[in-house]
Amino acid sequence: MKDKEKIAFYCYLVASICFFISAIINFFSSETKYLSVTHLCLGAAFLCLASTHKKDKDEK
């Protein structure tokens, strides 16, 4: 992978980790409990983007 592709891959991973942490924090808060579901979905989406981004670039 090129440097720009590695940076994008790591940015997707960091974003997914941040969304998962935010989902855990929001789950235990009484005001933003329902926002945790959205953050879980976004974390999973960014994790999928990271895995497909790396997979597509490795195959070429």
C-alpha cells in the first residue's frame, strides 16, 4: 500500500475505535442512551470500511 492508503486505513480504524468508545460512554449515560446505538452502527461501518479498504488495495 502507498502512504496515503495507509493513512486512510489507520484513520478508518481510529474513527471506528472512537465511535465504539463513545457508544460505551453513551450507553451508561441516562440522557444519551439511545445515541449509543447510532454510534455502534457508525463504529461497525468504519470498521468495515477499514477492512475493505485494505483488502481492495492488497489484491491489486
